Amino acid sequence: MAVHHLPWQAERNERVAQRLGRYSAVPTSESGIVVEGVLKRSIGLTLEASGCQMPIGGHCRVEVESGEFVEAEVVGFDGTRSFLMPTGDMTGLKANARVLPDRRSGEVAVGEGLLGRVFDGGGQPLDGKPSPRTDRRVSLIGGLINPLEREPITEPLDVGVRAINGLLTVGRGQRIGLFAGSGVGKSSLLGMMTRHTNAEIVVVAMIGERGREVREFVQETLGPDGMSRAVVIATPADRSPLMRVHAAWRATAIAEHFRSRGKHVLLLMDSLTRFAQAQREIGLAVGEPPTTRGYPPSVFARLPMLVERAGNGTLGSGSITAVYTVLTEGDDPNDPVADTARAILDGHVVLARNIAETGRYPAIDIEASVSRVARQVTSADYQVLCNEFRQLYSAYQRQIDLIRIGAYQRGSDPVTDRAVERWPAMLDYLRQTADEGASLPLSMQGLLQSLGKQQELGHA
């Protein structure tokens, strides 16, 4: 039997239905209502919450027993369950604890007020000073740049290291890897480049390193003069993996901000390997399958996402010249992180342990190192000189055992004969103390002298 409603009844029913629909809808951030969740599970580094819907990368606060809160980030979800990774100590967490979503998440405060300051991966000051005044906030993960709109690399960059300036010339906007095992002089070389590189802004990310190295780098390597144009993001090895990952993203976002203001930025990240290891801990904690040497697939997806943010900007903007240190575990050059970094970077400088053991610093292996943009920023005549130096260096290394015991017969090979003749001068060219700076013009003239040539070298 059909039920007929009067017009006023139909209008009332429609209003009631609309009101019920509003109440039954899940509140969003625009409604001004914060929907709390409940902590249901904690395994290892991963927390599991239910009752609140948060996106990947969203931030929240989890209440601990004392009534305070621990910050966490959403790293995954499964249906109505959200997987969280805390940024700090998990002591005091308990079942059914409150989980409060944080609307402002994934942002970085940027501005001139950051210069001369030291922060952790979460943006909190480590130097005992109050929070700086900032101009604006930008995304932690940055934005994409159309590759066809990037400015090409056409200018050389003076890094103050003679062997790199002369034989592995760096271009402004290049992304280069510094490959080394432990104790081979990686930090010392990084410090030399920090002090002597011609850049307007220096952004340093110290990820997963020893805590004492942070103070040494700030006070001794940078010093008051260096800190005046530098921003340091430091997350030692005892911090959570999420904080170590955030340190890399945050430093890159700050460098991007200054690049957008037309500045030439030097970004130093020590180390890219620690970033990959932190991402591995996160990936395994949320259930990703381990692949090559225990690294989940997300690691090899995150590395290019991070590296590609550096480089030259669009027309009219500045540049980010990035140096990423890469630890070769056990001096294995085929480490999966090192192999991936070598493929996505614009060149690599390899430090060899056997060279460091001879007392030659920086211990750069000229034969294993390469700059993929050197041809774009140096002249053809200069490239001929570089190739000649490399040829003599390789010829000497091939016969080094015979030369040392006096078994090499002069006249056996003209190239080796010339290498033996020029070897002392070539070694002097490759040696450089940590406090000594070698400008780009002096490095180029020194290369001429090491080969026994006195003619003037044209513009690079």
C-alpha cells in the first residue's frame, strides 16, 4: 500500500535526512573537529592505532603514562589500522593510549633566520637558542621540477681541493658522491670542501654520525665565519630512524628554499648510506620484504627522490651543488647503496684505504673517480692535460711493484718512463693539508707544472 506524504512532511523528512547525513559523516580537518584514535599495538619500532584516519606522512601525538605526548608519523596502514613510527623515546606508552592527529604535518619552516643555527631532524634547535623567525613553511618532501626546465650545468665550481679542481672538476649544480670506508679521511675532505667552496649558502646534514662529531664540525670545521652562512641539521646515530630520514628531507628542503631565492647553495650530506639504513629500518618495521642485502624496495625508490631534488633550478633561480658521502661497507664498492648512488649521481670521488695507509691525503683514487660534467665546464685543451695525467698515473701504478724493487728497466715503455720521471711532482700535486686551500686557477696551473709544462692554460 503506497504511503502519501503531505508537502510539509516531505520537506521535513528531507531536512532530517540531511542533518543525519552530516552527523554520520566522518569529520575532516576542515570541520574543526579532531577525531582521536586509540593505540592498540606496539611491536619493535612500529605502533598500531585505530579509530582515526590519517594519510601517509601525517603526524600525530601519542599520550604516554605521564600525560605527556610522543610525536609519531604515519608510515603505513591496513584497512582501519594506521602504522605509526615514533620520532622519540617510546618509554611510557601503553595500550589504549590516546592518539591525536596533528593537522600541520610534513612542513619545514624556512627563512634567513636559519643561518648560523643547528637543528635536529624535527626542526628543534640544538644550539640552546630560541626558535628562529622564519618567512614561510614549505613541504618536507619538496616538489618536482620539469627536467626540461632545469638550467644546464655550464660553470665550474671551486671546491678548494686541488685534486678535485684539477682532475675531477665539479660544475655548479652537480651532484657528486664521496665514496669511502671508515677511517679513510672522508670527514676531513668534507671539511676542506666546506671551508673552501665558493658558495653563498652551506647546508649541512649530519645523519647517523657519532654525537661528538656534530660539535667538532660546527666549532672546528665551520667555525664562526663558516657558521654565519651555514645551516646545520644534525641527527646522531642514537636517534630514531624516522628522525634520521627527516634530517635528509629537511636539509634538502632548506637548500631548495635558498635556491628559489637565487642563491648558490652547497648541500653536504653525511651520509647517504645512513639515510638508506634508516629507511631500511622503517620499511622492515612496517612489513616490507627484504631484497638485496636486506634492503626493502622503498630504499631504492627513496634515494633518487632525495637526490633529484638537488641540482640547478629553473631559469632565474639559483643552484644546489650537492655532495653525498657514501659508506662502502667493508670497502666493498659493489654495496647495493653505493651501486645505486653511483648510478643516480653526476660523478663520484673514491677514497682508497691503501692510499691513506701510505700517508697521502686526501686519499683520492684518481683511476676509480670520475666527474660526469667535467667536459661541460672545462676546455678541450684542459681535458687533454687531465687525460695525460691519468695516463701517466695508471702507467706508474701498473709497474709500481717492479719500480719499488728496482726491477723496472728504463726504456721498456716510453709512457712508464715519463711517469717515473714526473711521479714526485704528481704526488706533490695530489697531496694537500686540511687547512690548505687551492683555488681553481691555481689547481689548473699546478696541473701544468706537475706534467713539466710551463705554457699558459686557456680559460677552463
